[in-house]
Amino acid sequence: MIDVTVANFEAEVIEASNTVPVLVDLWAPWCGPCRALGPVLEKLEIAYAGRFKLVKINTEEEQELAAAFGVRSIPMVMLLKNGQPVDGFVGALPEGQIRAFLDKHVPQAAPEQDGAADAAEPAAPAGAALPPLEKLQQDLATNPANDSARKAYVELLLKAGRTADAAQAFEPLAAKAPTDRRIQALADWLTAAQEAPGLPAVAVLQADIAANKRDFDARYALAQRYMAEQQWTAALDELLEILMRNKTWNEDKARKTYVNILELLTPAEAPKPTAAGQPAAADPTVESYRRRLSMTVLS
């Protein structure tokens, strides 16, 4: 995948299309469907093993090129051969439809390529479930407005330590944080993951706290480091230490973060009832920390 500008357009698109079909992805950073479609196209470029070339044009930065392609809506994808556009589509299509689109225009895979691919990665059995991340990615490519899928996608990316990808995926949700507890919690986790690399080391923060139990900045920074490392109970313990000494520290920041961690520890979907029809038991760790928060706030 290559980022194309006016400076390299002739070489990377026009000239290149004389030897291999060139797929042009016209996108913008603010466009949620664009961000959902991009990884699917990049995956297909790898899967097609050189049978087409993928380039990306940021329509915000390259408005001259966007005008040349007649862009009215994004994402917009154009396929060029021999210097000329031959086909295209608008919107974040599912992977299957994009494969069908490509198969109409790109060269067929050589038999030895098919065999090599089979040897390297056995085909999934018919009907086999996709990995969760890939399934959510496809769901969002089909319906970028699916907030439930997006929240689950961001959560899995954060669990995998893919902070930059999580930040991009989270952007369409950011404005909804004030009215959605799960989004608020994900925002806190994302912030901790982004800021943790710039914070002092755990040992340094622990030494600061040992020297001054009321060093709330150090305690909160330590809680953020623990959140980034998904050491949830350790983060809760530090936040509770702040709350026991100052219930409203930093405009209630410690309490809000504590509540957000409890939200993250609570399944996004309600647990299924037991076989006897009774509600599933709540997580004892979560319930314990909820009680401790109540006792601290009310004391």
C-alpha cells in the first residue's frame, strides 16, 4: 500500500497501471467508513499476492487529485488499467463483494501460487467462524454505524495492545461518550494506554507514593499505568487510596475512573440466566469493589 500525492501520482498510478491493475482508495481521516474499508483493502492486497497494487489518496490533503477523480462521496475506490479508470465503487463494501469486484479485473492466480498459499495457510473449513477481530472488522465495513460492534472492536484492539488502531476506531464514538457509560470507560482506557509510555516507571511512582501518601498525581499516574497493562484490581486499589483521602480530588477524576474500570470489568452483554432460570451471579471481584466504593463515598 502506497500513499499517493500529486508528486508521485504519475509514477505510482498512471505508469504502474500499465503493468498491473491499480486500486485507488480515496479516503479522509474523519471518515468512519473509510477507516473500516482501509484494512479490508490492505488485507486483500496481501491475499492477492501482487495481482493488483493498492494506493491511497487522502482527499483532504490532495484535493487536486480528488477533483480529478470527481469525488463526491467517500470512501470511493477506482480501478485503473493502462492509465485509465475501468471500474469503481463507493462505500465500505463487505470483503466478499470487493473480492468479486477484483476478480472481474485482476489476473487469475497462477496454479503454483494457489498451491503455495494452500501450503502456507490451510483454507478454513466451510462455515468456520472468523476470528473475533476480523468478524467485527467486516461488520463495521458493512455497517460503520454499528456502535455495538465498534465498541467491541475498540475493546479487542486495546486488549491486543494496538493502541493506535484503537484510537482510530474509537473516533466515531467519541462524541457519544457523555451519554454512554461503555464509551466513557473505553475513552478512559484508551487515554491510559496512550499516556502510559510517557509516565514515570512504576518503581519511581511507587517510591514517590511511599515518600508521600497524599501524592495523588503519582497515585493516579500509577493507576493509569496499571490500566494500560490491564492490571485492573491494582488500578482500582490506587484510585481507592485517593478516594479514601480526598473523595472529590481533581474534579472527581479518581471516582469517575474507578467507575469506568468497573464498567470495563462488567460484560457488555448481560450474563445468561442459569439452567434453573435464575439470574447469573455477578462477578464477585466487581461486586467487592463496588461495595468498597460505596463505603468510601458514604463514610
